[in-house]
Amino acid sequence: MKIIAARAVHWLSELEPVAAEMMNRHINSAREWFPHQYVPWSLGRDFDGPLGGEPWRPEQSALAPAIRSALVVNLLTEDNLPGYHWTIGAQTSRDGAWGAWLHHWTAEEDRHAAAIRAYLHATRAVDPVALERARAAQIATGTLPRPDGVLGLVAYAAVQELATRVSHRNTGRLSGDPVCDRLLARVAQDENLHMVFYRELLRAALELDPDEVLVRLDATVRAFAMPGQGMPGFAALAAEIAVAGVYDPRVHHDEVLAPLLRSLRIFELTGLGPDGERARDGLAEQLARLDARAARFVERRARALAARAARD
């Protein structure tokens, strides 16, 4: 335990100046925005209950089922914010640059949840009762990422923030609703800046100890799972979202892992020790396996869609 604690303190100390620099860069790059300006309030009306409004019915939603599922998964992921806040704080610090980033990041992520939920309610896109029950169940499970130490957290967050950005952006693009597209594009801009913060911490860590960073990055990519794993019915929702092309193995390979590793120049590093070389080989093998899996998935999806079109 003393060795683990010493390494954590080492990395927190070494990376804090970079965290401070990236925090300042984030504040200077981020553009202030307000959720209420992105929500079509004019479409809203009272629901049944104490206000005696109209009950929700499926035909009130203008969105395709897969897009509704994607929005629910994206929102429930954002709703688990208290747990993510605790996880990051436990692995880093609530003081100094680390603490400043944690609190700033939390405020921005909470804004995402507020905006998406307001959109769903105003447009009656999903069943509000089922949504609230799913939110309560998601948080009650306590299912959270378990990154291993400071480097594990930074590596996981770099992948996860990019994956979240892509998921939001693709959901908006495929929604068929310009209002939804505009809102999720705005959320995705925040997520991209979050990803940049963690990616640049990884880049700085690679300069200090590339072997240790590559070992942790290899383990992170190998075990990576989106944080929505604990929500009710996640497997079925994820399958529906994948079939729709919002987030599938091809997206994970082409738009998340490959660009991140390329940006970090992982396969161009020199002077690695045995552990670093093995970890880099492991990353290359993982990318190759994912690429093959993605090709199979896309082929199966194309066949299924062709068969369905023939039946129709």
C-alpha cells in the first residue's frame, strides 16, 4: 500500500502543473452557454399528475426508437455525476489544480444533464416516468468505473470523454431533429474539451515514464466499458444504439481509440523498455482485433438491413 500511495503522490505532484495549465487553457477555450436557450419550451405542456395535464404516449415522440434509446443512455450516463465526482476526487485531489478542475468539470457535466432532460420533457420524446425510474435505479446501483490510480483515471477519462463526445454528436446527427442536433453538438463541444484535458495529461505523463503509462493505457483499453453499464437494460439499449450506427465497434475503433492513440503518437515512441514494448504490442493487437470485430459487425448489420428491406 505504501508503494502504491507513493506512486499516486508522485504522479499527482508531477502532473499538477500540467493540470493547472490545461485548466487555464480550458477556461480560455470554453464558450459560455445556457441550457434554457437550447430547449424548445414552446412545445412543452403539462403532464398528468398534480397539474392535471396530458399523460405521455409513445406516439407523441417524433424520434426514432434507437435515437430515444441513445438519448436515455446519454442522459443516464450524465446523471451518474455524483459517483464520477467521487471517483475522480478519490484518485486525485479536491485541492489545488486537481480540485479546481474536478469542480469545474462537475458543473459543466451537470449542465449537460439539465439540458438533455429539459429537451426530452419539452418535446415528450420519452416516457418521463420510465426515465425518472431509470435514473433512480442507475444511481442506486452504485456502478462506477474503477480506474487504477492516477494514471488509470487519466487514461480512462481520455477514452471515455472522447467516446461520450462521439456518442452525443452521432445521436444528434441521426436524430432528424435540428433542435436535438444543435443541443447535442453543443454538449459534444464541452466533452471534446474535457477529452483534451485528459489527453494532454497523458501526453505529459508519457514524457516522464512512457513504460508505466503504456502499461496502464493497455490495461485501460483492454477493460474499457462505457459508464452506462450499470443502468437498467443497458445491454439491449446498447445493441439498439449499435445497430442504428450511433455507437458501435466501428465507431469505437475509427472515432475513439485509433484517433486517440494516433494523437499521442503511441506507435512512434522510441526508447521503451520491455514492459512498454509489450504494452504497445498489446495495444496494437487490441486495435487489430477490434477492427476485425467491427468489420464483422458492419457486414452482419448490412445483411440484416437488406433482409428487412426485402421483407418490407
